[in-house]
Amino acid sequence: MKAVALVTGSSRGIGRAIAVELARQGYAVVVNFFRSTEAAREVVAEIESQGGVVIRVQASVASEPDRRRLIDETLSHFGRLDLLVNNAGITSPGRSDLLEATEEAWDTVFATNLKGPFFLAQLAARDMIERIRDGQIPRGTIVNVSSVSAYAVSTNRVDYCIAKAAMEMMTWQLATRLAEEGIRVYEICPGIIASDMTAPVREKYDKLIAEGLTPIRRWGEGIDVARAVAAVASDAFSFSTGERINVDGGFHIRRL
């Protein structure tokens, strides 16, 4: 039986690239989406055209009933879950200055970008532990897709940045608790990646990249992140957990 990967927010952008790459690597894949029904169908069709095994499940990670249904449908269809990729996320609504930030926007961002991923990981881990103990799966992996916004300030996206910063501690907490259960946990930090989310600021970052914002002077692509996810999910990092992998062209390096 194929190992099973659940990728949240995988109808577009980085999530889509991750889902397609994991299918290519031999995983059966659960494509999760919330509103982008047609885009999710396209991802499924792409994976199936390459001989992959895939289903799609509509669910909001911000919703507790939806999170449970997402896990339940994964298990009812495939009977196992080996890899959870917490990729779903939203940017700050309206990108308001921090002095104009609202509690409503804060709650929306944190529900999708932090609370949802944590409690989804909790549900996934509980099932993985049982199946590891029973010998049904060899191990489990949880990958949290964060952002360089975890440590790069944007005062017009304060809720987004703080939620992403908290994801590092979430990763450490999960990694520490779950190591003894045979589950490894990682954080992937994408930098400037060409996607729907960054499309409105394309011109701005074209200029910054050309001027040397990143040592590697190009936009990142979804496949760059996808390959990093596939790598940490493999046995290549069997003696690592809680690690942050930057996929950012070197943006994280402090330079004079």
C-alpha cells in the first residue's frame, strides 16, 4: 500500500506543487481545498494523468468539524496517513498598518495559519501513533509550511508575521513530544515564491531581487518548496527533527 500524504491548501500555488511532487514520489495524495473547486479538480486531473493515486476533500482548516472530516475522509479512503503537510494559509486581509489592525482580521489569520494547523497536526499525530504502534505504518511525518515572514517584519501584515513566527515554536513542541512516537516534524520557510499570493507585488519584488535582495537572484518556484518537503519526508533526514529549512534563495543570511 502506498504511503499517504495529506496536503492542505493544495489546489493552487505552493500546495499544488507539493501535492504533484509527492504523487510523483509515489505517495497517494489527498488534495485539500476550501473554495477553489475547479482548481482542485485540475490538480487531481494532473496527478491522475501521471498515474498517481489521489482524492480531493473540501474543508477549511480553520473549522474544527472540517478538520475532523478531512482526517476521517483521508482514513476512510486510504486507511492510513503517513505525511501531513500543513500548507494552507491566508495573508493579512486588507494588509492594514499595524495601528489599524483589527481583532476580526487577527482571528481570521490565526485560525487558518496557526490554530488550524496545530489541531490538525494533533488529530493526525493521534492516528499516526496508533498505526505506528500496530505496525501499520513505519513512521509519521508532519511538515509545517511557514514563511520568511516569521522573522522579516511587515508592519502591514502583523497578524500574518506573528502567526508564522509562532509556527516555529509549534514545530518544536510537536517535534519534542512526537519523537518518541516515531513521528518527525519539520518547518519549511519559503521566501519569495511565484504564486497567486505574490502576484500583486510582482513588480516590486522583480526590482528588489534584481538589486540583490537574495543572493540567488531569481524568484522561487513552487517546485523548490515541493522538493524540500519531499526531502524531509524521506529517510534522508532520519536523525533530524524540529528543523527549519529555508527555501528562500539565501534571504535569511544577514549581510553587510
